[in-house]
Amino acid sequence: MRVGLVVVQDHHIAVVGELDGFVALPALEFGAIRRTVGIYYKKDKPENIRQAKTMLAKIKLAQKDLDAADALIVPVPQLVTAIVALVVVGLTYYMVRSTRFGWAIQATAMDKEAAELMGINTERIYLLVFGIGGATVGIAGGIMPTYLAVHPEVGTMFSLIAFVCVAMGGFGSIPGALVAALLIGIVEALGGYYIAPVFKYVAVFGLYLALVFLRPKGIFGW
């Protein structure tokens, strides 16, 4: 008896064994990858159909095992990037909220003229804040290539997404930017999985526009 397996994935067909007959079987999903699975069998023996069904049952069990494993897999580069990002956000928030320099930043952002009357060198604050922003971008640019491809235009979409995070969270609110970034990440992942990868940014920008119309100041804006 000759029984084999055919797998159709991303328009590529992989055939194992020799093709004598073919029975179409339901499509299976392995994580984020959808595969159409079929089992072909020798048509002259009825028991081959039973064996084909048994093989399908084993495939479904393997699918469940893969799904459970996928739920537990945490890629190390993404995990390290997330930890570093949270540390940088925490340090920045502490600096802005709990240090004299941070209070000077807030005062300059709220009212430049009043801050100058209180003796704050606002030009120096602008330069230092610009430098801190450049440093955070440098950190992001140093850790993200560990799992992303690098090309001359790689920063274009990230810059736009960063602006959307700040605008959604509320200008001047670090916790708001963090919450907005997490929300955008969830929407991007779910949109790419349940709709299509090419439409994930459509879902993100649609959420941004809806939030801007409903709450122009952002989630935690002043």
C-alpha cells in the first residue's frame, strides 16, 4: 500500500510519497501559518481510506501540540528588546517626574516664558531633551536589528508609528505613550493574523483616527 501526504502552504505544494488517489481534507492551521492538508491513498482497497482518516487524526493531534508549543515560545531577541524598552521608558519617566531636571522640562513644556522668569535656561532644556530623544532612538536602532531586516527606509514606518503612539497616548504623557504602544502592538498583531498581514497598518491607523475623533487630547493627554 502506498499512502502519502500533500501540504499546500503559501502557494507551494510539497508531496510526500506516490499519488494513486486523493481525498480532500479540511484545512488546518499551524500557528500563524495556514496549510491545506490532503491525504492520498491507493483507491483499490477500502482500508486505505480508514488509514487515511487515521493519519488525518494524527495530523490534528500534531496541530494541537504545535499550537500549545507556539503559545509558550518567546523569541529571545524580542524579549530582550521588550525588557530594554521598558527599562528605558521607566528611567525616562522617573527622570521627568522625580528630578529637578524633569521638573524643568515640564515647566518649559507648559509655559516657556514663565519658566524663564523662574530662572530656567529653556534653550539648554531644549538641547538636552533633543539629545535624550536622539539617545533613545539610538538605543532602539541598536537592538531592533537583532530580529528585523535593515534597509535604508527601515525607519520610515517606525517613525510614523512612534508619532501615532505619542499622539494616541497624549502629548506630554509617558504612561499614555506606553499604553498606546501596547494597544497598537496588539491591534497590529491581531489585524495581521485575522485579516491579512498587508492590512495590519490599516487597522492601526484606523484605530488612531477613531481615537483622535473621539478624544483629541489622547488617552492621558493634558
